[in-house]
Amino acid sequence: MASAWTADQWNKFFEVPNSWHYDSDYEQTKYKQTLSLVPESITGKVAELACAEGHFTELLAPLVKDLVAFDISSVALGRTSERCARFRNISYQEFDFLNNPLPDSFAFELIVCSEVLYYCESFEQLRGVAKQIASRLTPKGYVLTAHANGSRDGNKSGFRWCEIDADIVIDTFKEAGMSIVRELRTPLYRIGLLQFSPDREDSNWVVEHAAAGALRRNVSCAIEWQGTQLTRNAARETIKTRRLPILMYHSVSDKVDTHALAPYRITPSAFEEQLLALRQRGYRSIHIDEWNECRRHGKPLKGNPIILTFDDAYKDFIENAFPLLEKYDFTANLFVPTFYIGRASEWDSRFGSCFDLLDADELRYLANAGIAIGSHSDTHPFLAYLPERSLLLELSRSKQTLEDLLNQEIKEFCYPFGNLSGAVLEAVQKSVYDFAYCTEKRACDLSDNQYCLPRLHVMSDLLIDKFIQCVVHATDQ
Ligand SMILES: [Zn+2]
């Protein structure tokens, strides 16, 4: 159970603004959904408990006449009053409502209380707080509350940290004499509108189903998805392996191809199915350095490690693949042919059509978001057929271009067309790369050569059952 934080602890927490990423699509979507349940009939006083930095407060204020924003932290309240300075209908009150009865000087027609009851120290305290809140409502007053799903129950998706979850919160308000009148459910949280009417049966309230907003990794890392067979924590405790599946992808797009490149383009929905399957089986993205550390020290890898690689840096990576990687908390390695940054994949023209590639700003954005960027040569040639001088130029120029662009050392390389020879291998080492990925089709092992890392090819005709078999088999052996 969470321990109750003091005002000092909260003030310290709020020293850094926006720690909860209130402006993310996930939070903003949740705010809009919560607002959609505010009854239009409200004319009296409204309270928002735990207003934090006022991001929801400023959306609620235009909808109501008289709003009191409460928070335990003076730092947070200060930020709310700054953010909401343009509104004349808000008053601010520093107050610890989890440990003190709400002031009885006024009654509220609506109390909004979201994402805060997790911090009750016990179910006992939660019951007391729910009773308190109910007792400060006008007759037929409302409580509006949004809380996350917990992951106790493997039959639905929820957050690992969440012990007092949305179901418990809503049931506790019911125990306190409230009836649920409207509800909005997403796969990750529930928003309930409850009304104080102890005699009412709440058997037929309106339930609306909606999607949650786009997830960033800071939120998605704590989710256990519905159907999870092995959590990442459990995998880390029980599994030791010498195997590392490194998956090879190219394009993730709905665009239809009939030519020779079609096998290299998988649909976003197929990709999502694969990521969910990996998450449900406890897989986690690792950096190749972790494989290298284990290799050097002769120690096995812990848990279910995996690396997802994307060749060619197509623009659809940032449009389609990256948001899904964020949603399921995976990262990836992206290999960039540097001459073509911001242009089209001209080397594809001999097999089919060319596609747009990521530009410099997009590569910088992805690198900042934790995507490992590596070189895929400069002009995407068949390296084994080049004279030595051109070969060395391909390797050094692309490394330098990426290092200048991203201001970081580039240590990883990927052979275009999987085309290599002894001379190419030697040249890659000479050009001060630490790792290179090839197209040999098998799972990587701790005994593999770091300049010839094999990969499992994920092609468009690979069905999900085969995909799972292929990855799990690669890890088990
Ligand atoms: Zn390529």
C-alpha cells in the first residue's frame, strides 16, 4: 500500500514542473473524457481535490461557476493559480484532505477527485475519505473520479503500482452511499460519475467505452497487458539465457505493395500484435552493450531480452512503429544510410518504388527518445563489391555524419543488403564500430562474433503464431 506523503514531500516532488507529463496525449485525452461526464446542471460550488499543477483545473473552470482548487502542496497550488490567473471563479486552498475532514463551511454540488486516492495508506483510510467526501455534498451532489486499473487481475490490463485501483475506488464510494450514474471505461482506467442518493439502485447506469490516448514509455513501462503470461519482473527472476533474439524489420506501413519489396513491409496492426505478444511473455528491449557485458564476463542474460532493429530509416518508422514501441515499452535500433537522410530510398528503385526516409530533425528526436541510431553505410551499396578506398569512405563518412548530427558516438553498423566479405568485416572493425548486424537468419548467442550479429527476419507473411514460436524457440534453445 502506498504510504501517505507529507506536504514537504509533495513540495519536493513538485520542485520539478510537469513530472507527470500533463500535456501528453494520454493525460489530455483522460482530462477531456473526465470533463465529458461533468453534469450540465451544475450551478453550485465545485471542488477539485488534489489539483496538482492546474492542468485539469484550467479545463474545468470554464464549465462551472464557482470552483475551489485544493492541494496539499503550496508549490503545486502556486503553479495552478499562475496557470489559471485568467479565471475569476477559482479560489485556492492548501489542504491535506486524506488526513483531515474537508471544511464544513460549505457544501459542494460536485467534487472532482482523480488520480489521488492511490495515496491512501490503507483501505480503512480510503473508506474514511470516501465518507468524508460524500458528507460534504449537497443533496443529490456528485463525485467525479478517474483512477487507473490495477494489474491484480490478469484478465484485464492495468498498472503494476496500482493497489487502490479504479474498481476499489468506485466500490468504496458506493459503500459510502453514492450511486454510479455514468461511467467511461478505457482498457487502462475508469472514470465514474457518482451521485449521493443512498436509496437508489445503480443497476442500470450508462457505460461508455473509449480508447486511452497515446502512451509514452514513462507510463507504459508499468502496464501489465491483458493476457500476460509472464511479467517482466517474473522473467528477470526466473530466466537466465545465452540467447538473444534480434529481430529485423524494415518498413511498418499500411501502404500496399505488389512488388518485390512487399515482404519487407508489415502492417501497423501486425506489428502491434507482435509487440503485445512480446510484452505478454515478459520480453524487454536491451541495448547490445548488455549482451556484450554478459559475453565478456561469461554470465547469462537475465529475463527475456530482445532487440528490435529497423533497417533503412523509412519515415514510416516515426509515423507507425515508434508510437507502438512507446505504447508497449520497447525501444529499437535504427540503421540509417546517411547520404539519403531526408530523401527517398533510391536503392529500392531496382526492386520497386522508393519511399520517404526520416530527416535530420526526426532522427534527432528519435535519438533523444532513446532509439539507438546506427550506420547503414552512406549510399546503401553492396559493400563487398567496392574497392577498399570507397568501402572505407562509406563506413567513415556515415559514422561522421551521424556523430555530427546527433552529437553522440556511433558504435553500431548494419550491412546493406546483408552483403559482406572478410574484407568488409575487417574494414568495419578498422572504422571503429563496436558492433555490426548481418542478415544470417538465427537467434544471436553469447558466443557470436560482435561484427556479425545474426537476426530473425520478420517478414510480412509471418503469422503471429509463427512469430511467437520463432522468438520463443530462439530464446529457449
Ligand atoms: Zn537496407
